[in-house]
Amino acid sequence: MPGTTTTPAPMRLLVADDEPRILDLFTEILAPEDDLLDGLDGLGGTAASKTETGFELTLCRQGEAAVAAVAAALREHRPYAAAFLDVRMPPGRGGLVAAEEIRAMDPWVQIVVITAFTDLDADAIAARVPPADKLLYIQKPFHPQEIRQFATSLCAKWRAERDFTALKSRLETLVSERTAALAGANRKLTREIEERERVTGLIAAAKREWEGTFDSVQDMVVVIDRDRRVRRLNLAMAHRLGLPPRDVVGRECTFLFDAPERPGERSNEILAMTDGRYHSRELSIPRLRGEFLVTASPLSQADDASIGTVFVAHDITERKNLENRLRQSQKMEAIGTLAGGIAHDFNNILGIIMGFAEMIEGDAAPDSSLARRVGHILSACRRARDLVLQILSFSRQSEPGASCLRVGPLVKETLKLIRATVPNSIAIKENIRPGRDAVLAEPSQIQQILMNLCSNAAHAMRETGGVLEVGLEETPAAACPVRGNALAGDCLHLWVRDTGPGIPPEIQERIFDPFFTTKKPGEGTGMGLSVAHGVVRKYNGDIKVKSTPGAGATFDVYLPLAAEADEAAADTQAAPSMGRGRVLFVDDEEALAEIGRELLESLGYAVRAETDSRRALELLRADPAAFDLLVTDQNMPGLSGADLARGALAARPDLPVLMLTGFSETMSKENARAIGIRDLLLKPILRRDLAAAIEAALHGGDGGGERKG
């Protein structure tokens, strides 16, 4: 009704205190029967306050009763808005325990803790009765108006929170309903889109079916009309141009075939095939980036009226590349053959130099300057011989065979080369310890390992300088990670250590990956460590890295020691053995025949040297027992060494035969053994190696196949 004021329902308050006077005071303040305080010292309510909501009080003298009252109110769905609890209410439980239980039952109720003590720990109470925004404190004695204001504010807050929760629930319901409606609309829209896409797909499928034959051709197809413009092109042509077909149709044909800076270069030649006849021609078309077999076919209407020409371009770039690579391979094969011929002649020259040098060395005093100079000549010749062996390996396109070699001298020799390439700011420390150091490997590959590791170490110190240490030692089986051909598990330990910045831990696992590098472009390929790793694994070894950032890096290489290590070391120091017997030495080079004769005579043999292989065979046939051994060159005019050996063995089957060769495409150790030749020796050969081979042949031993000096 108009003018009627609705009185709000009273707010329920719970008051718990063991003092009856306090309970009476709360009653007088919050729910008086008569407002006796009105107008007394400002304690009474104002005119406006009379319209405010009243309070319904529940009074308890113990905490247990307060907890029971809250539980009952919740069951009746009439919860309390606020609870005023005294801290101490003997003899029962206190207000804090009751507050904990009330909070557990009703998270919305506002709790006011009342105490007469000043040592109350507010943080401790807040921790026990969370949350802090629903917990207040009042210290006795308190002012009545303070209690009224607390009750009014807390009840208003409680009601606002309840209203907010109800409003939030309502909003969530509305949002959920709206979301469901939108989801339904979205599903409907999705179905419409899917239907449209299905229809669009059917249209596209029909179009693809219609254009399938034309566009499925992998060769590039284009139709040029009589005005020399593009009438149609397939997708292969469009993809090669990098343009959609619609951007090409209508353009002049020069756009397809000519580079922009050279108009007419190819289009004139192609348009010459638009004469109404069939043509086929191989052309290089720069605009299409390749070489093509271009066919031209006239296109006519039903009445035979010409409407254009169909050009089909078949890409033959790969075939042309294969042809070029085949020609290049043939060139390389020719170079290999030429290298073999050069190696053969160079070996003969080296044989002359080394032979006379060894004879001079034998006549010179051991400690004389002449002996020292001749030693340098022989050392240079040995290096040249190794270079020739590499050329021969290249010409044969085969891997060089592993042999038993001492690593210590090889490391020392390699370090001499490294010193010339390392900056002066980097000191090289050599630490080669005594012990066995022979392994089964190819010398150039061991050098490659050392060169790659030292190159990386020097690069790491190129700006700051430092110390590059290279060490070598024999390692017992217990400390050796190598398994395989090592004698009783022992191995050779080679290490390269630098004092550079070190290798970050996050990339240490990747340093042996091919093409991985931290160097700037142009400073490295990323293959050095990968190649070293591959060579070490090839010889059943292992390579490890240890590095700490700022403290340098150490690469440890472990290789199995060769079973012949001790013998190999001894052989290198052994003097040539002297012999006795009659030897026929055959070589078409007069100087080599003379050297061979003098070398063998210096070893104690009676030698006859011949430069004509046919004359030598006549001597053997005339008197097969005249000689105890035949030593022959392989490549000789008229009669080769193999044919000479066959004839000699036909005349005397038990005659020992040794063959020398600088290079031969047809002769291998297997072929030589099949003929009956005891050993095949590579020129140039050292005096001691020749002596060992002759001794083995005369005493029935097996030379072991192909040798090198």
C-alpha cells in the first residue's frame, strides 16, 4: 500500500559470555524492550535508526552452547549473521575453540572475539579462525555504541555477501543459459558451414575431374594461340613459374621462355616450331630453370582451323646432370690413369736416388757430415715415396691398407709441421713417454687425427694464446676403454690438451656430429672432429673429451696396441742381413739395374743384371740351375715381368721369384701368388727390406704379399 513501510526481518546475532551482566548488556544495547538509552549521552538511537532492521539475539554462557546454537540455526536454515564470543568462558571450552568449530560449520558468519586481556596474539587467532576479513576483535570494557555499530556493520556486510552470492549464482545461471543458446546457434552454423563446404567440395571435385587429364600431366604444358599469347597452361607449368595460372593466361609467350634481361633469346627459337607441324627439340630455358625436351603439336578446331600450338616441356635437367657427372667421372678416371703412370716413372726416379744414397751412406763414416746429409736425402725420398703411395691409392680408388707403425716418431714429425702453422702466442709441449707405441693403422690417417685435434685446439687459443700439449703413452688394460685387437687389452693413449676457454657442457655431446661447428662462417666446415672420430672408430679405438668452461679441453684417443709392437720396433733398428747366392736382376731401366746389382752385391750376393727381359729368359732356359733367385721388374717392353716369371718357373718350378713394380693396374699380390711369385715389392724399396725379402724367398718363407719400403 502507498505510504506503508515494510519492516525488514531482524538479523540473528549470537552472543556467548560466561558473565550474565555482559549478556544483559548486549540485550540492552541490541534488543532493548524500551530504548532507555535514547537521548542519554548520545547512546540512544536517532530517528533514522528506528527504521533500521532489528536484531534477534541468542545468548549463551558456554562455547559448547554457542556451537550447538549455530548447528541448530543451520539445520533450520536461519543462520546467524554475526557471533560475539568471549575468549575465556570457564569451565567449558573457550571462545577460540568455539570459533574454530563455528567457522568450520558456517564459513559466512562474522565472528567478533571479545577479550579483557591485552596480550592477545592477533596473528595466532587469525591463523586459527580464517579468513581475516570475517574476524574482528573487541577489548573489554567496551562502549555500548561500539557494540551497536559493530552489529549493524557486520550484519550489513553479511547480508551484502549473501546477496552478492545469490546475484552471482543468478548471473552464472544466466551465463550458462546464454552459453547453451550460443552453443546451439554455433552448432547450427557449423552444420551450415559444413554443408556449404560439402557443396563447395563437390563443385571443386567436378572441376578437377573436368580438368584432370590436363593438370595431371607432370610435364609442363602450355597452349599458345595464333597471337602468340598464353591461352592455357597446366599446374606443372604454373608451379615452375611460381604463379597461379590466371596471372599467366593472356601474357605474351616471351614471358614463359625468356629471361627478363634477354627478351627473344629462347622464344624466337620456340615460336619457329608453330608452323603447323610436329617438332621435338632439346632446349635450355632459363626462365624455367632447366633443360627440357620440348615438343610442339598443332591444335586445331573441328573444321581443321588452327587455333594455336600445344607445347610440352619434359624436364631432362637431371639426365643432363648425370651425363655431365659421367663425363666428369671419366675425366677423373683418366686423371687417375695418368697419375698411375706418373707414379710409376717417379718411383723409378726415387729408386735411383734412394739406391745410390744408400750406397753412399754405407760407405760414409757413421757420424760424418756426409752421413748426415745422405740421411736427409733418404728422409726426403721416403716422404716422396709416401706421397707416391697416396697417388697410387687415388688412382686405384681404394683405401690404403693398415700396417704396423710406430706412432711416437710419427707424432714428432707431425708436430714439426704443426709448429709452422701455429701462432707464436701458442706454445707446443711435447710429452711422449717411453713404451710400446705400435698400432695397426695407416700413417696419413693417424696424422689426420692429430692435425685435426691440434687445429681445433689452436683455434680455441688464437686470441688469448696458451699451451698446446700433445702426449703419448702406453696404457694398461685396466685403464683402457678399447676392446678388440689390443694385446691383453693394452692400448696406446694419445692426448691433445689446450688452455683455451673450454667447451660448454650443453654442446659437448654434439661436437663429433658431422658439420657441427661453433666457428664463424668461413673458418671451418664442422668436419674435423667428425673425421677424427670416424678414423678412431675405424681402428677399433675410442675418443673422449673432457672440458671445464674456462679451463681448456682435453681430447683422449685410445688405439689398440698391435700384437707385433715389439717386433716392429726391433725391425726398424735391425741392420740388413747378409746373404749368399746367385741372383738374376732384371729391369729395363739401366740405372735401376745397376743400383740393384750394387745393392745385392753389397749384401753378399753374386749378381747378374739384365735390362732385356727376353735375354734374361734365354739365360734361364739355357741353364735353369745357374741362378738361385730371380728379381724382376713388372713393366718392361717386349716381355713383362709376369711373363718372364711364368717362363722362368716353366723352366725351373722351384726357382724363387721376387717382383718389383712402381705401379701396375694388372698385378696384385693375389695375381703374383697365382703365378708362383714369392713376393711383390713396391718401388722404391729400401736396402734392408730387399734383403729381408730375398732371405725369406731363398729360405722358403712367405714374404707376406705386397710390401713397401
